[in-house]
Amino acid sequence: MTAPRLAAGLAAVSLAACTVGPNYHRPDIPTPAAFVEPGAAAPASEADLTRWWAAFHDPVLDDLIRRAVAANLDLAAAASRVRQSRFEEKVTGAAEWPAINAAANTVALQSNRSASSGPPTGFQLPASLNLYSVGFDATWEVDLFGGTRRAIQEAKANSEAAVWARRGAEVTLISELANDYLTLRAVQARIAVGEAELARQRDLFALVAARRQAGFVTGLDVNQQTGVVATAAAQIHQLEAEERVQIHALAVLLGEPPETLEPTLARRTRALPRSPPVLPAGLPADLLRRRPDLREAERRLAAANAEIGVQTANLYPRLNLIGLGSFAGTSLGDLFSAQNLSGVGVGLLTAPLFNAGKTHAAIGAAREKDVQAELAWRGAFLASLREVEDALARYRAEEARRAQLETAVTAAAGSLAIARDQYQVGLATYINVYAAENALLNARDQLVQSQAQSDTDLVALYKALGGGWVA
């Protein structure tokens, strides 16, 4: 049998050999028919979830997300891990093929002993001799029981898991950036409320001071209003510090120094983005397809399943084929002639006899890893259901709260107008005005915070649904 036919025959034997270990089948997970929270039955289209932040209609947010996806350091590291896993997959796959090496040698012998000195012998070395050789060696472990094939399956599953981990990092990045941006706009809206309130308090101080000079009120009213003005100014300084903190966080997410975005984002001209009117929650079963962390966990499960086969193959014999060939001669001119060719082929079959239970223990450990991977996958799915339900519950409750706060702001503004009119004509004391101002300020501040919380809950919902990655 010629060498090509032998190689083809061995390859066919390898491919036809059995593959030990369990074949992977994704376990079924019971999924609820729908989410429990009201409003969760709205359809979730791919477009809605892929670029969900576009529903806020904020071009600044769109630009920040675009820049973050391109330059974020954590995302770049996740992409590097994807490339690393693909290289490791190729390394594992190389075991299916023979390893061939080439070698070349030259030896020069010089002897000072003359041919006439000493007693004669049957073999005389020349005074000068050059030896040349060129050859190769090839080794190949025939995958009789599928250990290599299982290892390749494991490496491929891990590589796919790294891809989903990278997409999960993108989802996390975008949701974190959107949260920071919306928090920034909320803080800036609260600063605007505070500045407007400070201006009103200063106007009222002027009125109180004028009435004091006219003798209509005492110095107590002036002192009280002075304290109100100082308190309003102090609250603004605290909010301005929080504003800078959020800007610094956004810059770092973009892979830039903390102070980079201050000249642009510190401008408080943009209003707080409004929440989209529709919640694209979809169905619970969609989470298994949409959420990158669940897809990653499922791939880790597939890798753990393949590892069982890798360890099981160690129970069975191994067949290694070794081939050596070389040309050797004393002259370079005729080195590659047929008479200088020599070769050897070796087939080495080894079988495990005793290793104190090491192989069986490794198989048992691999099976337990598989059990743990499945439990982790199922647990992650249950956690994803909870995250969606929690986000829906919080969003619905915050929307109801915001509607009540809007009513409270309207009522507080009316009460303040009445109290001021009565104070100016002497029908009410300053205490009435002071109480009405505090009520309006608190109502407006709580309304802004409620709007921001509603947006934050919506971002959490989109993240829980797995939105924000592109295939």
C-alpha cells in the first residue's frame, strides 16, 4: 500500500471511529406564557431593542453611545478576548492534523592521524570527511475515540461564549452610559429649578426688605428670608458637584480623561428626555434568544458537556503514528539521490492500565462542571425574568407617582400665588408664604427626580430584555 493510500485509510478510520461522551442537546427550560406586570404584552421588535435609546430622541445621547461603542476600554478588552478564544480554537483544531518538522545537518570531521601510523585496521577514516543530511519527521495521534473532536467542540463553544460575552458587555456599557446621561440631565434640571427658585427668593427678599423699611413687618421676616436665600444657594452648589461627577463618569465610559466632556455637557440647555410611550417587553421566551448573558451561559454549558467527552477518551487506547525520512551523504551534489534515502515508520499503541482512579475522577469532575453550568444557565434565566418584572413594576409605579406629582406642582403653584397676594395686602403672615414656597420647591424637585427615575427604570427594562447589541 502506498503512503497516500495509507494516510487516506487512516484518516477514514479516524473519522469513522466512535466519539465517546454525551452528545450535547440544549435542555428545555419551562417559560411563562407572558410577564405578570401590566403593559408587558407589547411586542418587542428587533429594531426597538437594537437601538432602543433612539426612542428618547436625544442626539447628544446617540452620539455619546456611538463614541463609547467605538472607544470604551472594557469593550475593547472583551473584543480582544473574542480574538484570543478564536486563536485558541485554532490551536485545539490543529491536533486533528499531523505535525511535520524538517531538519538539516552538516558534520565536518578532521583527523591529524596519518594512514601509515599504528597497526592496520579493517576500516580507515579519511583525514577529512564531510557528512550532510536533510530529513523530516511526522507525528500524528489518530483520534480513535473522539477526544480531539470533543476538545474542538469545547473550544468552539467557548469561542462562541466569548462572542456573547462581548455583546453582553456592549449591552451593559450602553445601559450604564444612558443611565449616567439621564442622571446628568436630571441633575441639571434640578439645578435649573433651584436657580429659578433662588431668583424668586431674592425677589421676595427685596419685597420683604421694602416692607420692613415701611414698618409693615419686623426684622424677623427679613432674617427668615435671608436664611431661605442662603439655603437655596447652598443646594445648588451640591447639585453642581453631582453634575461634574456624572460628566466625569461619562467621559471615562468613552475612554477619555474625566474632564474631557465638561465644556459640552455642562451646558444646561437641553431638557430631560421624555420616556417612550410604549414598552416593548415581548414574551419571556424571547429572553433566551435576546439576552447575551443567557446565550453565553448556554454556550458555557455546551463546552462543559464536551469536556466530559475529552476526559472520557482518556479511558481508551491511543494510536500514534511516527514517520522519519532523510537523505544523508558525503556530497551535496548527489545528496538527494535515491541511494541516500532512508526512512522508518512506527505505529505506537498505548492503553491505560492503572493511574489510581485519576481518569475516572477527572470524568466525574467534568460531569459536575456540566451540572453546575446547567444550573447557572437556569438560574440566569430565572434572574432575567425577575429583572424584567421588577423593571416593569418600578416603571409603572413611577409613572403613576409622576402623574400625582404633576398635580401636586400645579396645586402648590396656585397656593403660593394666593399666599403672596395675601401677604402683599397684609392679609397673611410671612409664615404662609414661606410654607407655600417650600411646598412648591419640593414638589418641583420631586417631579424632576420622578421623571429621571422613570427614565432609569425604562433603561433597566431595555437592559433586562437584552437590547443594545447588533449581530
